[in-house]
Amino acid sequence: MQNNQILINIFRFVILVLTQALLLNHIDFLGYINPYLYILFILIYPITGNKSLLILLSFLLGLSVDIFSNSGGIHAAASVFIAYFRPLALKYSFGISYEYNTLKVSSAEFTQRLLYVSSLVLIHHFILFLLEIFNVNHILLILKSTLFSGIFSTILILSAITIFSKNNK
């Protein structure tokens, strides 16, 4: 990565952690909807970037959110899992564009973006709530929390991608 790209990623990391910790962690709508915008960092990390570095940064990102929310490592575990799973989701969602490294998430078709973001968000949220509740007797609560928070987080992330993307068309 170039120096400019490194600075942009550091800025994204800090802003997303602070936004999550200071603003979004305090939203609890109807007991099931908790938005998690911080995973946007993992979703828009450069395709050609170092994948081992992404996993390390995902751990640090999740750990930072865990420290602010006193959640004992569940955000770190869920973040590392989706960082590891990300290449498969990219290949599934974008196909040949990903294989030839010609992909930019912000400029892809909306349906491809929706598939990519929603799949990783739902996986992240399922792991997060599974580790938080940690009781299979409450599987309906886990699924309900995953679905409602996942829908809200997906809308929030897609909105952020749309608002902050550069129009290259």
C-alpha cells in the first residue's frame, strides 16, 4: 500500500472505532437493534491489500470496540472471522471482477454490493450474538437479534458506502 492509502486506512480505523464507541453503542432500539458500523473497515479494505494485515487489523478493530463496550472479546472474534471469510464472500458476490482485481466495492452494482455487505454483516452478527448469549436454548433470540441488527447495520453500511464514495462515473 502507498503512504496515502495507509493514512486513509488509519483515519477510517480511528473514526469508525470512535463512532461505534461514542455513538452507536448507545443505540438499543426495541432491545434487538444494535447497529455495528465498525465492520465497514473490513468490508472496504483494499482488495489488493495484505490479507494477513487485514486479519491483524480486524482483531485490533474488534478488540478496540470490545474495550469500549466491555464485551470480553466477542467483537474481536467476529471481526477476525469475517476478515478470514472475506475473500470467499468477494469471489461469491463479485465473481470475475474480484479474480482480476478490478473491483471497487463502492463502484460495483448495487445488487452485488448488497449481497456482499449483507452476507458478511449477517455472519458477523450471528457469531457476535452467538458468543454474547452463548446458550443454544436461546437460539430464537440469537436469530432475531442477528436479523434485526443485521438489516439495520446493512442499511447503515450501504448508506455510508454510497455517501462517502467518490463518483467516478
